[in-house]
Amino acid sequence: MNRDINHKRHVQHQRKYNHHHGHNRRDNLLPFGIIETAASGDVDAINAVLKHYEGYIIVLSTKRLFDEQGNPYMMVDNEMRRTLETRLIVKIMQFDLNRAA
């Protein structure tokens, strides 16, 4: 159940990010060669994947906080950002190229 809620939240954030940045689904795809090279452990390719998803990761790690007067403001939670980047790197390294082909 919790996984379904997280997936729905992920999809909502992705749509919001894509709409805001004028991306459609095709524009947002990484070339398979970069994914393949990143999955083999190439640091430059991994960094390219991280750069590709940087904006989306920032959107996901942004929190709404309140100042002393109760006024809302937005702030990137850098710990959450690093956690998401780390999880993405782990998933890149676990990516099964044989299954994707």
C-alpha cells in the first residue's frame, strides 16, 4: 500500500516537473548508450545520468518551511537530495542490461 502511494506521488511530481519545464516523455529520455556505460560503472556516464535528473531530484527534495512570522518558503533538503542521488547511483549499478535489450 505504502509503495503504491509513493509511486503515485512520484508520478505526480514527474508530471509536474515535465509540465513546468516543457518536457514531454520523449524529450526526457536518456540515450541508451549513456545508461549502458553508466551501468558498467563509468563515472562520467553516471554523472551524466545524475545531471539529467538533477532538476527532478531538486523538485523531490524541496520542502515547504515557515519562518518566524509563519510565512511559507521553499528550501532544498540537501540530505534528502544526496539520499536520492545515492539511490539513483545504486539503481544504475544494479541495472540489468540484458533485461533492457
